[in-house]
Amino acid sequence: MQFTLSRTRFDSPVAQLLCAEIQAEYVRRYGGGDETQLGEDDFHPPNGDFIVAFDESGEPAGCGGWRSHEEDAEMKRVYVRESARRQGLASLIVAAVEASAAEAGRKRVILETGPRQPEAVAMYGVLGYAPVTPFGHYACTDGSIHLGKELRSERP
């Protein structure tokens, strides 16, 4: 299956639909949603970006974005609908988020995930993410996994 990635406003209906699905997934896995505070402007350039993937029929299939966290880009809301899983889409979304962050001059991407998302933990490991100092809302939460990856700048 082919996917098209599109920069999309975080407050758009399609982005909000996918984010609601992510929250439902967190409730299913953890018993509650992600309580990290997100502002409407967090994912707007130049301080962030949000990307939605569409399948061949134009249906939204997944998403991901980044927002500023000091000098880093914090990756948030990486999600792939069940119907599009196991086709490499999550890796494509992560690569697009990384490229966007690098374009904006960020040197590193950081993220938080959890032990009940073993697929995500495994994927991030394969993509070169390694443990970083805990940060953000879940910095002191037992079991919270904090990862990061240095970005290669395309700029001279």
C-alpha cells in the first residue's frame, strides 16, 4: 500500500480525529489517556510540525508531530491505525518528523513512551533511539521510557 504524507494543522479535524484514536489506544493499554499538556500552537512552524499520512483512497492512516522542548524537538502523537499497521508506515512518519525537525534546525528528537507499547519501543530502537534523561510530564513515572536520537543536519 502507498501512503501520502501531508503537513497538517494540529487543530484540523483529521488531526484531532487521529489524536482521539491515540487517546483511546492509551486508555485501552494503560487505563487512561496521555495527560501531557499540549497547546494549539505547539505543532505550528517554526516551533513544531504535524504530519498526517493518507492511504491510497485518501483515508487518514496515521500521524505524528514534533514540538519544541528547549533546544530539542519532542516527538508526540505517533500513531498508525490498525488497518495500516505492519506496512512500515510508522517508520515513514518518524522519518518525516525527524526531517521536519532537522529542517527547523533541531539537533535532537526526544520522546516518551511506555512499556505497554512494545511495538513502539522496538521500532524506536531499530531507528537508532537510545535512553535519555527523563523529561516532561512523565519524568518521574515508574516505567516511563524516555528516548532520543541525534539528527543529521542537511544544512551546512
